[in-house]
Amino acid sequence: MSIIPSFADGAPASGSAPRPDGLLGIGEMARAFNVSQRALRFYEDRGLLTPWRHGASRLYGAGERRKLELILRGKRLGFTLAEIVGFVAGKGPAEDALALDPEQIARQIAHLQRQRDELDAAIAELRATQGRAPPRG
């Protein structure tokens, strides 16, 4: 089960007041996806999100919500922002999944496995050091 909310019906997550037009303001969008408003502005600066503007307000529709779902999924899978830009670019409203070819998947699995091995080694070293440390007191 995904921790990222789905907005297939155009409705925001519970706790956000739905608008008749289905749009979310930046605060509502941030709360719905558990990200900061700063993160949303960062993604906009990088061209990943293009909210509608009404004066100084940013308004996010269903397409932008789907793009943010892809961004967050890409991050969760360990892809870089540059890679995520490629995944999100050109996504139409009906495309809700990361377009990954088998080679990309294999490379990412190998990358994550290397990171996991490095973390396991660091944890083992710290545990060994912890066992030799004199008691504090």
C-alpha cells in the first residue's frame, strides 16, 4: 500500500477542504503529500511542477498531483532529481507510473544494494566500536 495519497477522483486528502474546481492551494498540497511548501516551490523552480497562478497564489490540479506522486515515488526508489526530471517530463494526464526500462531497474537495484552493503558495514563497525567503548559515568 502506498503512503502517497491518490487523487484519482480529484479530491484532496482528508483534512483539506475541497474546492469546487478541484484545485489545491500550496498549503493544502503540502499537507496532502506531507511535504513542505518550500519543497513544492523547489520542484517548481526545477520545472517539475507547473501550478496555475492566481495572483501570487499557486493552485495545483489533478495533473500536478500526479506529477508530485511520480516525484515522490522516484525519490522513494532512490533516483536522483536529474533522473526524476526525465521521468516526469512529458507525462500526460493519463500516465501515472514511472516509465522504467529493465536496464534502469537493474542499475537502480544494484545501486541500492551497494548503498545497503555500505550501511551494513558501517553499522557493524559502529557496533564493534560500541562494544569496546569504556562505560561513561
